[in-house]
Amino acid sequence: MTLPNPWYIDANARHYPATQRLLAYMAMQGEQGVLHDTHLKISALSTPGAAVNFAPGGYGVLCTHTGGSFEEYLGKIGTQGSVSVNPTTSAGGREDLVILRAENPYVDGAGSWSEPADLLNGPYMHIRVVEGVAAGTNSVTAHNNTWSAIDLAKIIRPANTGIVSPGHIFDLRSLADPNQQRTKIPGTGVPPIASPDPDVDVPCPAPVDLPPANTTYAHWPNNCTATFPVPPRAKTLRLIVWVWTSEVRTGRASGQFRARVTYGGTEHEYTTPTQFDARPISSTIPIVIHLAHKGEATVRPNWVGQQVTVRLEAQHDTSGSTGTLGATTRTRFNVLGFFRTSPS
């Protein structure tokens, strides 16, 4: 087997496009998106019309063609430009995606493109408006997962509209940074950026007790959950869960806490339990306590880019626990997470 030339051999040695794209992939550390928060931003015309503006800037677009693993397109658009958008009809409103797409006619498996008239200067990279995508589509991958493309914006307009106003445009860009990638959660709203260290604070809407008869795990407080997206490449989730200003009443309360991380209502992971043990001041005066739990859960591959829900579960010891754990309207449920990209 003859190995292809590496970058860089002197004289007249041939260097292949795949090697150049590999360099771009390495420079971007395998991430795609825009290079700065102002780059390639989609905006309405100064006088709204049948087009949108795109700002200048740099980008990286991962290759999806056959054999294109660990390859990326890297480029810069030096000046502001615009792209036209067709009007909506009387048949109803429409959702459009604005994307940046590589149209490379010399590879297979990433779309079928014709050669440009100018083979030397192209263009081979285009900002396109993909009109009439399915409702709730917030990513080019959901529309066509073979294209080498990144999301720039979504345009949502009602029927009989010939212009694009600022209120019709929703930003979908991600920075080429693993900590600044938007999730691909379906819906008409803008997908959130998945934080590597989510912090969610939820008030307890109504009092809820966990009596000592609960000697198997139960969701408590059962009216409190925390929901947040999972960032790219996450492998584990380290959690710190607090229940602030809860009460122990009428006797000693002892048992175990654990956190349950759930996706889709069925798939779940549990953290290793933490012991709790608390007593009231007297038989008639409850003690106000702050309960904390630390643990780590494995992130399943299909959770990445999706929303997960975290809840606290508790159980009393089968003997010796006679006090009731109480959550009141003063109670707050707080979850602080730390996603790791490799197992701890």
C-alpha cells in the first residue's frame, strides 16, 4: 500500500485536498461554527425587504462526504452581503433555514453539485435560504444530514408576507467552541446553548412531605425538577443538588438521597446515594435544614444535544427514622452540574 504524502514534502510532491482539510480540522479542534459572535450574523435589511443581510466573518464547516472524517472547510467572508428570500403565499406561513453550505462537486455523499463557471475562483461556498422546512426544524442536520453546512438563522413568517422584518429572524449560529454549541432540540423557539456547567434553581410551588413510611426511593420534593441541555462530547455529569430550607418534624429523619437523570421519560441514570440524618429541636418545633447531595452520572450517547431532567429521590431508613422531611413554599431546589468530556 502506498501512503499519501503528508503535509509538507518539498519540490514537486503532490499534496491532496483531504490533507488540507485535515489541517483545517486540526486548527478548529474538530469544531464547526462561526469564529466570533458577530460573524455571519443574519439581519434584516435597513429597510426590510425580500432579502436578509449576512455579516462578514470566519467559519468552519465539518465535511460530511464519503471518506471525509476528520476534514473541515475553513474560510472567511470578507464583506457584508445579502441573500434573497421569496415571499410567503396565501396558503399559510412558512419556516425557512438560512445556512452556509459547501457545494463541492468533486466529492461524493454530501449533495450533488455542478461545477461553477469559474473553476479557479468558484464560488464553492454559499449562503442559502432553505425554504419551507418542516415546522420546528431548527438545524440543517434535521433537514438534510448529508450536507456539509452550518446553521445561521431561522426565518418564521406568516402568510402573504413579502418582506423579512427583524422579528422574523431567529439566530441559530454556534461558535466553533465545544462550550458554545446550540442544541438541536425541536421546536419553533431558538435552541439553547448547552452550558458545560448548568445551574438551575427551582422554587417549591407547594408544601410536600416525605413521611418515614417511605422506605423506598421516591421523588422528593415531587413538584421540583431541573431541566437543561447536554453539551457536545459530554461523557459524565457531576452533580451537586441542594434542597434549601427544608424541615424535619416530629422525630429523627435518616435515610439516603440520590439524583436521577432522565431523558425522554424512560432512560435514566442514578448517582451513588448520600446519607442524611437530622433531628428537630423538640417534639413540637421543626428544624430547618439544608440538604445536599453530590454524585456523578454517565451521559448516554443519544442524550448529547438533548434536554435531560434531574430530580432528587429520597428514602427513609427501614428502622430508626421517625421524622418527616418537609418541603415548604420557602424551599428551593437547586442543581449545579459539571459536564465532563471524558470519564473521571
